[in-house]
Amino acid sequence: MGVAADGERLLRRREYDESDVRVRPGRGSRPRTKDRPAHRNAEEGMVVTVDRGRWGVALGGDPDRIVTTMRARELGRTPIVVGDQVGVVGDLSGRPDTLARIVRVEDRSTVLRRTADDTDPFERIVVANAEQLLIVVALADPPPRTGLVERALVAAYAGGLAPLLGLTKSDLADPDEFAAHFTDLDIPVLLVGQGDDLTALHERIDGRVTALIGHSGVGKSTLVNRLVPDADRATGAVSGVGKGRHTSTQSVALHLPEGGWVVDTPGIRSFGLAHIGPDDVVAAFGDLAEAVEDCPRGCTHLGPPADPECAFDSLEGKSHNRAMAVRELLTALASNDPW
């Protein structure tokens, strides 16, 4: 009993200090923070090409100052697409085998999105920050389809892009007949075929960022080569980012001789719009957006029999005509045909 009592008194008198603390090295030994570098001195630029983990960036929007970049670790898996305005640090010389880092992606002013089809929940951004969308359509061979234009218009209006309609092969068919389908939407219609004068088109696109979209075979590539005479060489320059060259599966931004950019998008076989709702389209038209505030809850604006109380049907004059044209777009949106 005496020995046990002495041992108990010794334990009570034992004082602990830092030598008794055991710290496991490695994981957890460094303080963690959610703060990220500000990179206030990063130089601004525009993404002009994307190629398997490498981005070509025109610093200051200058086509003669294109650098090859990677995505900084702190950005994680942040998507970066052609047209994005980004902040870049590192080696900005643009010399061969140099690599800078994208450390910041600015908020986008417009976005052209699509899904693989109307059942696909995953959006794919085709191009960011484009001011306009030029929809290129052949009047013959292949024959035009209004569905292509209608769905592209829906994506443009929902994404904040101003649409233009470019018609090719006007020597084979009357352009007025096809253009008449879109008269009430007040869309500029331009002849942009191989033998057409492009002066009117240049007035619309020079100094601006314009995305081009169209089916294969409509003459989009021919048009791009006319707008940017050295497009083949320029394409190689902006997409030669170490891992490949521009192909029909990638978008690429090309600088126009008089200023501005055209973004040549890949030939898209389908244009899903699963991410867009009717009100996204209507919002692009001020008079219609105001009118549909009187629509019943859940109105699709398709009219009878689905929506017998749609406010579209009470409009008059030009607003009514535009509403009926927008209803055609909404019908295309509601259909299951991706083109």
C-alpha cells in the first residue's frame, strides 16, 4: 500500500511540458488558407485558341503578341475557351518553347453555348465574349433549313450575341425567299458567297468580335479565307501551342486586317438547347419581355392550345409580327430536332 501511495503522489507531481507533445510530420503540419495570389501585375489578353491543355493568348488583343500558356494550379478545372479575357503571368516573350500561366479569367459579357442534344444536361461553351454571331447558310447544295437558323438564333439571343445571317450560293437560288422567314426579327441579311462583294459584311464585323457558325459545305471556310487572306498561316501561328494544330474540331480566333476578330467555330452536326428556356429568348426583345409579364405562370408562349392566355396574342402591329416570329423560334426550341 505504501509503495502504491508513493507512486500515486509521484504521478500527481509530474508536470508536462512541450517535450511531451508528439507532432507527426508531413500532412497537416502546414497552415492552410483559401487565399489565392492576386496577380495584380498580370497582363491582360484574349484567348485565341485552345489545344489540349495549352491556350494561345493574344496579349493586349495584339495578334503579333501571342504567347503559349497553361492554366495556373489555383484555377483548378476552371473552363477557359476561345474569346475569354484572361490575366497572364510568367514568360511573356512568346519565344519557342516558353510557357506562361493563365492566373485569372474575367467575367464573360456573352456566351454562345450548346449541348450535344436536347437531352444532354452538360453545356459546352463554343465561344465567349463575342459581340455577334454570323450564321452562314447555303441557299442550295445543300438546301437550306430554317431549323438550323432558328436554333442558332435561340442560342444567340439567350447568350447575348447580336445575330447576322450570311447567305452563300445566291447564284443558285433566290435569297429573298429564304430571308423572308426572318424579316420580322430585324436580322441583317448579307450575301457572303464566293462571288459576292463583302463590303457590307466588313462594315458589320470590322473592329468587333464575331463568331461564325454553319454546317459543313455551306462555304464558311471559304468565307473565312476571304476575310482573313492569310488565315491558313494565321491558324498555324495561333494554334501552334506545342501539342497540335487547329482542326475542324476546335474554335480559333483570327484577326481581321482592319481590326476585330472572327472566331471560326467547328462544323457542328447538332445544336442542343437543353440549357435554354423560353424566357431566355423572349428577354432579348424589350417589348416582348414587357408583354409576357402578363402571361400566366408557366406559359411557354407557344399559344393555343398549350397557352391560350399567352400575352403574345394580345399584341398588335410590329410587336405582334415579332412575337409570332419569336414563337417560331420557341417552337424550334421545343422540338426534338437538334437542327
